[in-house]
Amino acid sequence: MAVLKFDDVPYEVVREGLKRKIVHLDNLMMVLIDFSDGPWEEPEPPHSHPHEQTAYVAEGEVIFYCEGEPDQHLKAGDMYYVPSGKMHTVKLLTKNVRLIDSFNPIREDFLK
């Protein structure tokens, strides 16, 4: 199916305060991520993965950290990217944050 209607697909609860919805093809994945447990005192632990990643901040504000780059205060409408293998993370500055991430290749670890 080429369409994912928001109300037709339930959220996957990753943890308290973090849920997501996923759509993907063989080599491209888009993930809607909703946080509801901000603001945070500390960022999440940094991580890396072999996937290329782009992200759009659809709601809220974050600080984006990426290895070798200056920290960035981002708000709704801002975007960022993460090259393969780079350590990165975010810190929520607002109660609610919505990110829309795209990955290539797909994150098999996100699929059940």
C-alpha cells in the first residue's frame, strides 16, 4: 500500500514518553517519533548506526548533538542529517517533540 493514514496505524510504544509510527520500502524508511516526556536535564546517550539519517523537527525544540559538529538548538521547521557511523543524540527542551526521521537503508532493528 502506498499510503499510511495516521488514524489507521497504531503507535508502537518504545518506552514511556516515546512512541512511533513507521512506513518503509526496501531501502528507505520514514519514522514519525513522538516524545512526551520533556524537557530533559540530560541528552539521551549518544549512539551511531550504519544508516544515513535525515530528520525534520515537526514540533517542539531540541538540542542536536553530532560528533565533530557544534551543538545546535533546533525548533519546529528545522532539519538535520547524520552520516553513516557518526555518534549523535538529542536533548528535549520542550515537553512534546515530534521528529520525522528517514533512514537509508531501512532500520531492520525497528521492525518486529
